[in-house]
Amino acid sequence: MNEKRFEKYQRGKKGAWVGIGGNFFLTVIKLWAGVVGHSSALIADAVHSATDIFSSVTVLVGMKIAAKPADRDHPYGHGRAESIAGLVVAVFLVFIGLEIGLSAWRTLRAGGEYNVPTFLALGTVAFSIFVKEWLFRYKKDLARKLGSSSLMADAWHHRTDSISSAAAFLGIGGAMLGGSGWQALDHIAAGFISAMIIYVGIKIGLSSSRELMDRQPEQALLDDIRRLALEVEGVMGVEKLRVRKSGLGYLVDIHVEAGKDVSVQDSHFMATEVKNHMKYRLSKIEDVLVHVEPFFEGDH
């Protein structure tokens, strides 16, 4: 593994560990405050934070597998493990969201008297919003720099936890201030939290699935790759370009066109130059397969 690639995966694993530590602390605090402070919304929020631990561990495992170099059985490397990790997180999010929503619905349908939350629950959820928003911004920035779908999934998991904590804050506050008949707001907030979790889970799942299905990346990256290929001396055109994401990088399959009088040896040197030029100028490119074809004026 080259030094840059190793460093990217190390930074990704560090980000996952930060999430694991932060979520473990928040889960314990929110669960305790939810039970002592009589808040169903805060308990649901604690469960959400617990799922963040699972998602961060999944991202960590995915990063470790994806960081492995190519071998005989995996000639393209193990990068897809990173996308699979994102998909696992998405499925788990949807499952947990449904469970929280059904629990809130059963409680509301049963009716009766609800416990009124305390200031302990309100203060804890306010603290959680601050921590979760910081974790979201930290991981989102890191995911963009590394090009990591699983870290981005984990970042948005933090954001949904932040939003769900805000919903819990409103529900708890409303239940405390509204008096008799308003305590149900706490459970309604738990239902809103479940909807947010399910929505983000589906969104993350679709994104990870597109990567696993070899969907072409954004047009801007394709344009950059074409431009870099044409900068190499002797390249007269780009006939075909295929790009797929694998882990934190991209694998490029490109057909470049050269003059009909170019020798096989010169074609080889040109292909090597195209590959090296792309990998040097675009750090997100992990490997390039170059095929040289003859240039025909009538085709352009």
C-alpha cells in the first residue's frame, strides 16, 4: 500500500474511533438520564446513540478490510468493503428506526397517564445536541477529504441523532411546560426520531448501493480525468472512459487515441505516462488501466 493510501485509511479509522468513544459516552449518559428523568424520547435518543456505536464499529471494520492490498483472490483490492459497511449501517438504521417508531406508537395507543420528564432529561438532551453536531461536522469534513461513503454515512447518522435530540428537547420541554394532557409530546417526539432514522437509513443505503453497482462518479471528476489524459504528449483523444469507486479511491479504465504511426513501444510509454500523470494530479485515483487506440480523423 502506498504511503498516501495508508495515511487516508489511518485517518478514516481514527474518525471511526472518535465516533465510538463519543457515542458510548452519550449512550450511557442519555440512558441514565432518560430513566431517572422519566423521558421516553430521551431513552429512544439513547438507543439512537447506541446504534451510532454499531455504525462506527462497522465503519472501522470496513476501513480495516478495505485497506488491505490486492491479492490473488482480490486483484482489484478490498475497497468494496467500505461501501458494504455503509450499506450495513443503512440497513441497521432502518431496522432501529422502525423499532423505535412502533414502541412510541404502542405507548400512545395505550393511552393513560404519562410520566412528566424532569430538568435532568432536558439538560442532558441539550448537551447531546452540542456533542452530536460537533461529531457530525468533524466526520463530514473528514469523509469529504477522504472520499469515504461509510464515514459520510456515519456522519449523517450523527446528524440524525442531533436532530432527534432536538426533537426530544422540544418534546420533553413541551411535556414539562404544557401541564396535564401535554405529556404525550414526549412520545410523539420519539416517533419523529424514528422517522428521521428511517429516512437517513434509506438515503445512505441508496448511496452505498450505487457504489456497489459501479455507478459512474460525478461529471466533474470524469471531466478532470479526460483533461489530464489529453495533457499527455501524443494523446489526441479519449475514446472511452469508465470509472468506478472502490474504497476511498477510484479505478479508471480509459481508452486514449494516438497517431496511426505510433509504435507499440511508444504506445506503452504513452499509456504509462497517462497513468502516472493521473495518479500524481488526482490523489483519489488508485489505479488506471490505459488502452491505446489509433486516431481516425473521421471519427471526430
